[in-house]
Amino acid sequence: MLDIQLIRTEPERVREAMQNKGYADTTPIDGVLTHDVLRRERLTELQDAQARSNTVSKEIGKLMGQGKREEAQERIAETGRLKARIKELEEEVRTIEATLHDLLLEIPNIPHESVPVGRTPADNVVAAEIGDKPVFDFEPLPHWDLIEKHGLVDFERGAKVTGAGFPFYKGKGARLQRALIQLFLDLASEHGGYEELQAPLVVNADSATGTGQLPDKEDQMYEAQRDGLYLIPTAEVPVTNLYRDEILDEADLPVKFCAYTPCFRREAGSYGKDVRGLNRLHQFDKVELVHFVHPDTSYDALETLREDAERALQTLGLPYRRLLMCTGDMGFTQSKKYDLEVWSAGQERWLEVSSISNFEAFQARRMQIRYRPAEGGKPTLLHTLNGSGLALPRIVAALLENNQDANGTIHLPEALHRYTGFTSI
């Protein structure tokens, strides 16, 4: 959520930012401005009515003491009218404030000045490409063929038990999943200084609203309607809400958490070859990295977070590239975002495995997460960041495809050997 003062003083800047993110309808800004004026008018009227009511109440006692009963009765009648009007105004203010809050939730975050303006993924900037793509003297197989050859994943029985996009991992496939999760958590906690959390897999609507999944991404989440709960699309949601409505001490910043969770996404409208095999699932595993930081250091923290995610890719020896996302491809909540993509040799294309984002105070304002300045003064909103460190399905796809030999054997990177207990599949 943006600061209403920013919308009040720089509406055209907010409008331009909204359009740059691909939101052609900027009427929520007009609604905010209209309701902001109306709210202040009603608050002034309410305060005047309350002040008059207090004055009249005091006058009644004085008039009664002076024996001026007729005048006192006039004041009593006026008090009744004032109380009725105060009640009406209080209800009006509550209604206006609720509408204002809902309108503010519809306005996306403002991109940082370093973010390229663009509309489509073609406008993203390739900031770096790291590692060498593997070269084969045979035609490499895509991961779905390798999975079938080695019996690593059972898509058909997963579809029978639940539906498409909910696979069973089997044997070495299941062991590889567990190994990657452990490796990513160890890299974060032992090398990145993150505290590990085990987070809830379902959240309430307040939590989903706090991180920006609501009201922007309702169709992407699975909902337990009877209980008013949502299956998490990412550990970002429960972990970032850990400090909702709390005040931290400045001396405790930054705070960094890592968490492994399954993630659940409906991925409505997904189809075609780009979702084949492990490319897009409705349930998948991911290790998430979350930062709570001082506003002055959040862009340094973004680069640190990016380096932490890249360390996992480098440890696995996977060639990857870093994209600086343009305004139209970065999402509702982010002020700046990087994507990391691994090279998929069997598919001959890049696969996204991590998004690293700075939200500035956008999420913190929704959740009222603040810090108390060391020198004293009013509690201030901190900045939140998160990144995937990493999402597993496409990592597995790239590992299988990039490390295969002519016989279809997959030779795992050395970093995984002690976690899997085997060196090849």
C-alpha cells in the first residue's frame, strides 16, 4: 500500500507509475483523492460537533444551577440533536475510511527509478549471464523423458489422486527433492546468516492481504472457504506476516529468515508445451528468503539477497542468467525485481527459478510492521524483501537435462552427493 500523502501530493507520478506497470485504469487514484477530501471534511464536521456537544453539556449544568430551566431545556434538546448527528458522522467516517482503504489496496507499488520502463518480457534487461551452457555430442533429452526412463516422478497417479500438476516423486526423485531442500536451507543458514523457520501452510485473509496476494491474485490461490483460509502460494506470505502489527527495535535490524514449504498455485490458464513435465506445477517445493531491513539499506539488501540466491545456483554448477525486470513484468507489489533463470539443455530455453524483490514499505504499510528508531521518536515503517532460494521443479529439470550422458545417466553435482547418498541417477 502506498502512503496516501504521496498520492495526495504527487497523483500524476502515481498515475504514470500505475500505467507503466500495465494498469490502464487509474480511477482508483481519483477515488482515493475524492474520498480523502470527503473524509477530512467529515472529520472536521465531527470534531466541531463533538466540541459543541462538550460545550453545551457544560452550559446545561450552569444554567440549571442558575435556575434557568427553560434555557437548559433548549441546550438539552440541542445535545440530543448533536449526539444523533455525531453518530451519523461517525458512521459516515467509518464507511468513507473503509472505501478509502479498499481503493488504496487497488493501487500498485511504484517502480524504483532504476527499473526499465517496458510492457512485456521482451523489455526485461539481461543484467548478467553466468556459467557455460553444456555442449553435447548427442541430442540431449528433455527432463520428462529422463524422468520416465528412471522412474523419478509419477505424474499419472498424481493426477488420479488429486489432479494434474500434483505429482508423486519416487525413489531417487524423492531423495533428490529432499537433498535440494536441505542444501538450500544449509546454504541460507550457514552461509547467509538466515534463521530457519517452519511456517504454516495455510493463512488467513489478513495475511494474504498483507503481502499483496489479496485483492490482486485471488484466482491464483486455493481457498478453504469454510474456514476462511488460503493455501500458501509461497512461504513469503506466512513469514513476512510474522511481525504483522509489531514494532521491532532498530538495533535488531536486519532480520533474515529462510523457510522451506510446499507452495500451492492454481496457475489458471496455463497450458501448452511450456507447462510440460516439471515446468509448471500446482504443488511444488521452494525455499524462501525474507528480509526485514532499515529503509536506508533496502537496496543494498536486495543485492545481498540476490547474491544469496545466486550462490545456490553456483553451488549446483548450473548456468544461469539474471534479468532486471521491466515495469510491466515485475508484479503489483514490487518496487524492483530480479529474476534468475537456468539454462535447460533438453528444452534449449531459459527457465525461471527465482524472483528477488524489494517491496520498500509497500507490504509493511499493509501489515503495520515498524521499527523504533534508536535515537527515539515515532515508530517508522521498515522495508521488506524476499527471494526464492530456490524453487525446486525447474532446478530438477535443469539438473537432469544439463548433466545427462549419451546413455541417459544423470551425473549429479558434487555438492549434492552427501545429501543424496548417490552420485548419479
